[in-house]
Amino acid sequence: MTGCSMCGLPAERPETHHDNEHRGDNSPDNLRDVHRRCHMHHHGNDRATDHRSAEGFGPRSPSTGPPTLS
């Protein structure tokens, strides 16, 4: 398991971030492993960086299926 190069925590399924923002440049010195939430935060996607980011990077997926009645 590698660590996230942005926050330093272990990353089981890291995403690849391109430092120079060019996805076609896959030279090793341009690539680094990051958590999805760290990656989205870096690129300004606030939806992926909510209060759960600090609570272990839990999955953020929409609820599926019909709503339940309480």
C-alpha cells in the first residue's frame, strides 16, 4: 500500500495526480499517488471534500434505491 503524497496517510486505492496538469505526460517524475478526496480538493471540487474527509476518507456515493420510510 502506498501513501497519499498530499496528506501522507496510507492509500489503499490511490488515484494518479499529474503534477504539471498534463494527463498525457506520464513520466515518473510527473506522477504521484493521492487519495481521491485530496485529489478532488486540489482541483477545487468541494463536493468531494466534506466533513468526512477528516474521518478516514469514507466513500462518498449517492444513496441508491427507493427512499425508506421512517
